[in-house]
Amino acid sequence: MMREPLNTNEDKEIIKAITNIARNFHASDTTGHDWFHIWRVCKMAKHIAHHEGANMLEVELAALLHDMDDHKIEGSDEENLPKARQALLSAKIQELLLTKVLQIIRQVSFKGARVNAKPNSLEACVVQDADRLDAMGAIGIARAFAFGGSKGFEMYNPEAKPVMHESFKDYKSSNSSTINHFYEKLLLLKDMLNTDTAKSIASRRHAYMEEFVERFLVEWNFRE
Ligand code: ADP
Ligand code: NI
């Protein structure tokens, strides 16, 4: 395990400023992208970064800003990331760091079952893993139903079969039931993680989701 340098006072000021921007931005969200999602991802990303020897400042900044330009937000631009860029510019960080953080954010998002490109930096691997872990386990289950409810999706519809989305466009426009979302994304995540630290945290969360779906279907079919 590598030791990352301790954050300097200047780094701490930058993180404080970016934390405030992210907290304000996500304050009123009810679709699973609330501030506490960002807060959990940030804590998890730091934990993973510590064990994997990733650059702490890059990881923390990217985690804080990773959902500000998300494709689910009206009018967002996932290539140029204007909101994250603006936040970083306002904190007056160096050009090189700004470019690196935006590149991490671009690589984080889940784009469908068959569209999984592995990020090309350790820092992006770490933030992607932290974001994915927050879609798993008890919290992942809660977020999926909160998201589905906010979009008016059905909890479950036995007539609609899960679809393995071939493209990001298909995945984005999908309105399948929340139980199908488990087969289309949540139960696939454990095999899509990058780091050993995240894989070991994922195994319990995965087992819990499997048990949940099994129980849901047992009760639905009134078998017990
Ligand atoms: P993340 O913030 O982890 O990148 P997403 O932006 O893909 O996650 O989605 C936010 C939350 O909503 C996640 O917990 C995700 O699993 C859930 N979600 C996304 N799409 C659906 C869907 N079609 N049905 C139910 N839940 C969904
Ligand atoms: Ni996220």
C-alpha cells in the first residue's frame, strides 16, 4: 500500500469550497442523487483510495462533483461538464488538476449492461467503484425504489422481461420496472468493479440484494 501525501491547508480550502457547491447543488434532489449520496460516495472513495494508493485530492474532488452534470439532469452536458468545470474554476485550482478531475468524472457513469468501459486511471477506477457500491446493498435497494417512484415506474411487472441494454441510448430511455433494474444493472455491478478493496465490500451487498429479490418474488407469487 502506498502512502498518499497528507492534504495541505490549500487542498483543505479547495475541498471545503467544492463541498459547499456540491451540497447546495444536490440539496433538493429526490431521485437518489441527494447530497447524502454524494457524501457517501465521497467517504467510500476516500476509503478505497487509501487502500489502493490513489491520489486523494483528485479522488475527493471528482467524487464531490461526479453527479452535477449527470445525464438524468435536464439539459446536462456529460462531455463538457459545465457545472463541475465552473465549480473547479471558482476554486481556482491548477489547470492540470482541473483537466484530470473532469476526466475522472467523465469515466464514472454506468452506461448499460453491455457498455462497460474500464476507466484508464486508478483515480477514476476508485470513484467509479465508490459510486457503484452506493447502488448496491440496502442503500442501493432503497435508492432504486426511490428513483423508480420518482419516475413513476412500476415496482414490478411480471409481463415485462429484463433487457440487457446494448447502448447507452437504450439504457437511458429505459422505463422498466424497478425489479427489472436489479437484473439490468444492480446484480451486474459486483463483476464490474475495478479494485480489490471495492470487490470485498461488494460481496455482502450483492448477497443481500439477491436475497431481497428472491423474497420479493416469493411474496409476489404467494408461495410462502
Ligand atoms: P449513480 O448515481 O450510482 O451513477 P444512477 O445515476 O445510474 O446511479 O442512478 C441513481 C440511482 O437510481 C441508482 O441507485 C440507480 O440504481 C437507480 N436507478 C437508475 N435507473 C433506474 C431504473 N430504471 N429503475 C430503478 N432505479 C434506477
Ligand atoms: Ni452517483
